[in-house]
Amino acid sequence: MILSFTLHKSPDFIFDYLTDMDKFASIHPVITKIEKTGENKFLVHETLKLGFIPFSFTYPVTIESDVANKTVSIKATVLKMTHIDMNFSIRLEGDISIVEEIITFKSILPVKTFMKKIFREQHTLLFQNMDRV
């Protein structure tokens, strides 16, 4: 799945928000907390609403980044069954920045369609929130 977002922020600003987990959590629509567990390793606390019922869970995340190329890779394993790779690249085009995100899902469960919908909604809100900061 490929998503693209246009922001009125500098690539450095966006890169900072994608790599500083406190900042990332502060603007993410469903992440409530992120704890550092090691070098580039974190435990994410998330609460999704399934209808009116909140469903809270945690999962490990590894982050790799390249400041020179303005790329960020986030790898997550949710409920030990679904592996998610999110690869962000940030580029400046005139007065705006373009973030291209490539997301891949691997799971033994039939969740791909559901996950695509959730990520499209969540990450649209995430980057809207980032643009408002």
C-alpha cells in the first residue's frame, strides 16, 4: 500500500516528528504512549475503537532512519501475528513537503483489507495533526 501526504512543514520538521517517539505519540490518533526499550526499540501502547468498544494493546517497534536521505523505516509486530513495515520518504517540492509512505503487511490472519483501511484513516489524521503543529 502506498500513501502520499502533502505538508506545509520542512522535511527536517517531519523527519523529527517521525523519529522522536514522544513527538510521534503526541500527534498520533490512537497511540497513547511509547516507551523506549533499547537502541531504536520501543513498546507502543495503542487503543483502537472497535465500534464503541475500546481495545488496548501493546506491540514492539524498531525504527531505523537516515537523516541525510530523509527516510524512516518503522517495523512493528502486532499481537505476534501481524508484521507491519512502514517506510517513509520525505522530499521538498517548492514550498511544501511530500511524504510518501509504503506499508506492507504480513499476517497469518485475513486482516490486510481491514488494516489498509485503518492505516489510511490513522495516517491521514497523523499527518494532518503534524501539519497543524
